[in-house]
Amino acid sequence: MTPAPLRIAALTVSDTRTLDTDSSGALIAERIQAAGHVLGLRSIVKDELAELTSLLSALIADPSIDVVIATGGTGITRRDVTPEALAPLVTKWIPGFGELFRQLSFAEIGAATIQSRSEAALCGSTLVFVLPGSTGAVRLALDQIILPQLDARTKPCNFAELLPRIRG
């Protein structure tokens, strides 16, 4: 079975990055396209709660977007508001994502992984993943969790095969 391509939005949350300096967003775009998916949007948004919630809401409401992968704003400083921006839009949390991400991340960066508020959720019929801003964290999440789950060939189950049932 060939995996069905999904339309994925790559969103970088940052006050300082540009498309030229955004290595994490570039990695998301590169990896999803290499996996056979379609880059539906690549955007950078400031760490502003209202602006971020508005953009996430628009992406979730867009029927052509299957998945949103956001990078940045998951730490614990005052400016880190990505989980807070996502929270009011969530239909169902996917707590296993954050748990697994931090477990895998611990092997790479040790106890510093406790500072990450990475998470995933189903928002309506759109999957949303919220990742740290570091390129290493994005690589780990994509390669070891997200891309396998967006591949219909992953067994025993995967998100790609669930999306039609969620939308049905």
C-alpha cells in the first residue's frame, strides 16, 4: 500500500526567525515532502497568544489541511504561549505524544526535556503537533513519531488511516 499524501501546514512560532533563518520550519517542510506529503503552508508567526490562536483556528477550519506541525513556543518562559494558544481549539488531547516525545528526548538531552511542553491534539478533524523550536527536537519528533504515524503502512495502527474515519 502506498501512503496517501496528507496536506500539512508547517508553522514556526518565533519573534526572531525569518524564512531564511528558520531551520526547524525548513526541516519540517523538507521531511514531510520527502515522505510524500504536501506542504500546504509554511508560515512564521510571532509569540503572541491572540495572533497564534487565530492562525491555528484558521488552519484547523481549512478543510484542505489535514495536519498542522508547529515548532517553537513550548518552553516555560513568559513568551512561550503555543500550548495556551492551542488549548481552546482542542477536541481530544493525544497525551501519548508528549509522553513519548519526552521519553525519546531524554535519551538525547537528559533531564532538560522536562522543560518541553510538546503535545498533540485532534482539533475538529485536524491533527496538531506542537514541538520545541530546536532543530534536534523537530528531527526527533518527525523521524521517530510523527512521520511514521502519518504513514498508512505503519502497523499496527497510524493516524493516516484514522483521519478518514474521524472525518466520516
